[in-house]
Amino acid sequence: MKHKKTIIIMLFILVALSTSWQSALSIKSSTMNITTYKTFVFSTSYMHITNSDNKLIIEPGSVRAQIFSVIEQNPGIYFREICQVTGKEIGLVQYHLQVLMAFKSINQYQDGRYARFFVSNSTIFDEFGKLLVSAWNRHIDRKIISDLYTDKKRQSINQLAGSLGVSRQTISSHVNRLKDQGLLKFITIDGDACKYVALTEQAVAKLDALNIAGVLNCITYS
């Protein structure tokens, strides 16, 4: 009799364990299905970011539209500035920038430690234009270019240093870099031993175009 009771109890325990195990498998399977479904929905939404013409959808008022607008209004703006202006999280901004670049709505220009962004639908921002805008975004470079652009003046290193209130060595460093980039050139006047600095013809032409387009007034210092 005792042996019979022991068998019944063991069978009851086995049934209970089997039911619990099946229940656990069911929960695990359900969880896996939910996870898979979420992944599928995300992938599907990523795939459907274009319209019937395979053009990127930029809905008015969307985060993507805000980011695109900020870049359009602030050419040469860099990543952290975009985050600050839009008030959006780094990961969200990074995602939309990647999408916009993938569809060639914007492009990136590496300016030293800064990755600057420009809209792609403007002929003003060719490689030289992006180079000039990047220089305009830097405080001392902007002052040098601006001083030389006003009335198409030419100045010596000493004159530039005096008007900007910085050392001659600092000005020389900036001038030499801008010269290497094709923005400035050295000239002599009437055999004067002193070298003068002036903008190159290409730089003047691009500044004229940027000025007419109202771009220069939109750019803030980095």
C-alpha cells in the first residue's frame, strides 16, 4: 500500500514538473516571438523611408526635417552644434544624419577635428566652397578673410596682427595655412621688401557668391 502511494506521489510530481516546463517553454517562445516581431517592425519602418519615386521622405515638422533645416540655415555646422540647436539626443541626431547622408541630401566635410555638414542641393558648396566656409567658421581665420575682403584690401602680417589684436606669430601661422589651402596669396608692392597678404581671385569670387546668397551672415564661430 505504501509502495502504491509512493508511485502515485511520484507520478503527481512528474506531471507537475512537466506542466511547469511546458509553461516556461511557452513563455520563452512568446517572448522570442515578440522580440522578433519588434525587430521586424523596425526593419520594415527603416525600409519604408522613401516614397514611390525612391526619394527620401522628409515630413514637415519631423526630427529629420528639423535637422535638415538646421544644416541648410547654418552651413558648416558641426555635429554637437546640431544636437544643441535641435535639442535632440546624440543617438537620434546621428541616426538621421546617417540617413540623410545615405540618400545624399547632405554631405560631410572633415575640417580638422570637426565634421561639418552641408546640404547637397547647392552648387555654392563645392569642395572649395566648403573649405572657405569652414575657414569662415573659425574666429581668427574669419577675421583675416573678412579684413582682406572689405574693399578688396591687402595687408601686411604686422597690419593684420595689429587690427586683430593678436601676435605676429599667431597671424603668420594662420596666414600660411590659409595660403596652403589656396585662400590667400603673398604679394609685393612697388618692390617693397615687406610681403603683403591678399585673397586669391578664386577666394574673392566664392566670397562674392556666398555673400550674394546670404550665407556669410548665417555662419557662427565654432
